[in-house]
Amino acid sequence: MKKGKVTVRCIFVDDEPMGLNVLLSHASKIPNLNVLGAFASGTEALTFLQNNEVDLAFLDIQMPDLSGLELARILSPAITIVFTTAHPEYAVAGFDLAVTDYLLKPVGFSRFLQAIDRTIANVASASGGDNLNDFIFVKTGYDWTRITLSNLLYIEADGNYLTFHETDKRILTRMKLSEILEKLPNAAFVRIHKSFVIAISQIDKIERHQITLSGQVLPLSATYRDDLLARLD
């Protein structure tokens, strides 16, 4: 099974120092986000982009010399654009430019992550790859915890709670199985029961009604058996 990581090269453009600092703080928590620069004006960013390639640009909309809307219109179509602003009335104009996301200030980490996930999908698709991001973040209490997918054995559902069983630890979060399935790369994980999703690469043995992976025996439902076998064929 193919594994790897997509590195996203990004810049931030915002004339408000506080807004820049918040975004840079969020970005520092994401390993495969390569921040190439942070600029206080659109003209500074444009000068930088003349000699540097980026995948993603976070643009404030209201800036004195060159607005985010104006900058977005002249950037290369290959650059994914995410607008950040305190003014929701610009949303329609933003989406008319086919931007990937539109974040309202103050930008929370969860919304920032959503924008990054969309960008990673775009970059992977453009390069002909699958969804190669090797981690996700899940909320644990008031914090966000990173889960490395290559270390994830299986996910167990119990009502509105999920337990992520990694090779060296367990992580509990309040979340539905249907929600996490939208975040996982389809090629690497499969549902085998109403309460279990497993990493295909960790399977040791498949029997009629159960699966063994890394020494752990889990139930295999007839509802999901055919899909599993088709994925392995």
C-alpha cells in the first residue's frame, strides 16, 4: 500500500499582527505545513510570489494597498486561496473567485484544520496521488490530539464516543463513527462492524465472523464482509 505525506507550502497575508500571529500559531502545530512567509501587505506577498512557488495562500481581505480580493484575482490558478476576515459580507465575493475556504476571525484551530485538509486533498489530487496525509486531529476535552494514521490499528465506537487504538496508546473522543470515516483515507481503512473500523495494513487473519490484527480479535459483520473482501482482492 502506498504511503507518504503531502507537504503544503503556504504564506499568510494580513496587515493585522494579531491575526498573523494566530494563524502562525495554528500552522506550527501541523507538521507537513511549510510556512514560507508571513506578510503585512498584499504588495509584499506579490513580490515574494514572483520568485517563489506556493500551494496555499491565506489572504486577509481588507488591506490598505492591495486587498485580498484584488490579490486573489491576479494570483496563479494553481495557488489554493483561503480568505480570512472579520467581515462576513465578503463571503459571496470570495466564493465567486472559487476560493477553497472562507474563515471568519477570530480563526479557531478546528476551522483552520478544515481549510488545511481541503488544501491537502487538492494538492494530492493535482499530483495524481491519493489522500496521503498521515495524520488527523481529534478533539479530546478542550484540546486537540494528533493521531498518526500509520500507527492506528482500529477505531472502536461506543454510542457517541470513539476510542482510537494506536500501537502504543488509546485516545478517547466524543465523535460518531460516520464523522471519522469522512476524515480517513478510504484506501487504508475499512469498516468491518457497526462498531469497528480497522487499518487494512494491520490485518493478520480473516475468518468467517472475526478478524485478527496485531493479536486483537474483532468481530466481522456479514454486512461489511463482502466489501472487505472486495477491497482485498
